[in-house]
Amino acid sequence: MTTARGYIIESLDTGLRVLQLFLTHDTLTVTGAAEALDVGRSTAHRVLTTLEARGFAVRDASGRGYAPGPELVRLGRPAGFAPDVRARLGAVLDEALRLTGETVQTVALIGDQALVTDGRESDHPVRVVLERGRTYPAYATSGGKVLLSAMTDDQVRALFPDEELAPVTPDTLPTRTALLAELATVRTAGLAVGLGESVPGMHSVAVPLPGTGRRDPLALVACAPAGRAAPPALLDRAAGLRLAGALLTPRPAP
């Protein structure tokens, strides 16, 4: 069955086509979207701005492009966004905040991006700000590395087909080879650290969060300014994260 062209709302059609682009593009620039859709830059800019306002797109780490937003990924019911999961995680996040004293987050893996699904913000005067819905390349975050470590090396290679990894900061892992080597260490240690790899001056540690299911695993992350989070302190916070994660109640049977 074909749809008469006269019944199509052009602006809605353009918006839906932009959403389709996010299926094959990690980020979109205004120019890139305009070229891919064969529309003017002003049209592409208006559509992306509208999607951002509605939570279907967010600015990427560079600030020059757009990445899928929480409303878009919520349509697929990813880990951490379903209401029942969020309710079960509330006590875990509260306890993780109490035990670590730092901003804590739950992180899901959406394609090759690490997505902050929820969290609690520290009350330290100098602290990491919680940004729900923010995405970073998974290789640049401790939470992303924990989730990638559950994959085989071949699956990671398929996710990152290029040897060179785009830098987020000067401390981001530079190559896929370096990433695979670090993931081997993460598998052995059961935790991952991030030392300024996604945000300069921010250190973090992440552990896998048990009980969230094989289909939608989550990582539990504690983030702090580097001055309060040298590697030995990160190991202490990892212990607190594990204790908090143990509070996660089993998912109700369907």
C-alpha cells in the first residue's frame, strides 16, 4: 500500500528521517544531516533543535553535533529507563551516594555510547554534576568499559571497526588495541576506572550492577574531581559501589 504524497506532513517527515539517521550515525552535525537528507541547513538546524528541546537529541561531547537523547532511546526501553527498574535502583543509588560520598550514576550501553540513565549528586561544594541522558563514547568512560568488558573481543571489534579511537580528551584511550588490553584488565579486576578520559579533571570507577538482566545490563559509577579520587581512593569507592549494588532486589517474575 502506498501513501499519497499529498498526505505527508513535510516537517514531520524530515524529523522522522533525522531520527532514522541516528540508527546509523553516532552523532549528527547540522551540515551532515542537511546533506544526508538533501535539505537546507536551516531546515536541518530547526529539526535538530526541536528534537533537542523534546529530549530526542542531545549535544555530543564536542558541542558541535547531536547524539540520540533519552526520549529516543527510551522508546526501546533501554536499561535504567523502565519505571520498574528505576524504582528498584533508587535504594541502590541512595546507598551508593552514602557509602562513596560522591556523585553516583547508573550507565547503560546504547550501541557504542555510554548513557547516563539516573544517579544522585554529591553535596560536596566541588563535585561532579549529574547529567541524566548524557552520552559519551563507551571507550572513554569507566561505566562504558565495564559494560564493554562483558562482550567478546570480536564483538568489541565489530562495535569499533576502526583502530583509531576519536579522542574526547587528551587522556582518552587512543586505539582499539589499547581498549582491548584494558578490557582484559577490567574482566580480571571486576571494575574499571576512568582518569580524565571523558572529562578533564574527573576520575571515576565503575562496577557491573547485578540483577539487571543480560539484555539490559547496567554499570554503577562513582565520579569525583581528580584531587579527591586518586586510584587508591577509587578502589575504596568501588567497594562501596559493590555493597550498594547488593541491595538490588531481583526483577519480578513476568
